[in-house]
Amino acid sequence: MGHTIRDKQKLLNRVRRIRGQIDAIERALSDESECITVLQQITSCRGAMNGLLAVVLEDHIRTHLVDADPHAHAGEQGDAKEQLIEVVHSYFK
């Protein structure tokens, strides 16, 4: 993921916020918080994960598929497409 270096700090900040949200879910469960509170925290965390996925996925598509080097081997671009398809399939499982 060398192409993510330019946004490395932003991505790391997102991951740290997600970690904080997961910690909050754990605390809520330990404290036996109301169901609705736990559910809201879970959905917020899921939204944050989806946002992170969208950013990394968009960068992957732009780097490896849309703006890919036209002189690159056709097999490399095909591999990138297959990898992307696998990731998308695994997300929806």
C-alpha cells in the first residue's frame, strides 16, 4: 500500500478513532449499558469502518485501475481487478 503514504496520517487517525469507538462498545457492554446505546455505538463504528474502506478502496481503484500505467503488463492490471473483485465479494459475505 505504498500509494497510501501521502494520506498515511489521515488513515491512522481514522483507525485510532475506530479503536476508540470499539473501546467504547466494550465499556458499554461491561457496564451493562442500555441496548440502544450499544446498538448506536456499533452502528457508528460500522459507519466509520465503511468510511475507511471507501477511502482506501477509492485510492486503490484510482491508483491501480483508472490511472494505472498504460505501459504496465496487462496481467498486472488484470490481477488488480481480480483482487478488487475478491475484496468486494468478501465484504458482502
